[in-house]
Amino acid sequence: MQGIPDSQNIGYIIPTPVINHFLNDLKGGQYMGFPYLGIGLSNTENKALRKYYDIANDAGGVIVNNVMPFSSAEGF
């Protein structure tokens, strides 16, 4: 838990899986971090969006809005 003493009701919590990932990376002698795909996306819960893209009501998924320059997804 981390807080900012001069602020009101602001705190930050690092989830346990993130801490475990960090500690396991350090066991190997190097922190590799988390992979980052580099895309912007929207879920398909919005009825108007589903209608616009002709997505069936029983289908799920996301719509890729953009690909970040120089990301691992660029070029695909």
C-alpha cells in the first residue's frame, strides 16, 4: 500500500500477482516486465456499437480501434 501524506483519501495498491511476477523475474537476475501488445480497443457491450458493426447479440469480443506506433502489434 502506498499513500500520499498531503492528500486526502488517495492510496495506491499493487496487486499481489504483479508483485509475484516482479519477484519471480528477479530470481532469474533480470526484470523483464510485462508484455505490452500496444493496441487501443473497445468492448462490444454497447448495443448501438453492436448494431453498427452487425455483431450478433450472443457474440462477444472487442474492436481494435488503433495500433500504437512502434508497438509489438504494429505491422499485423
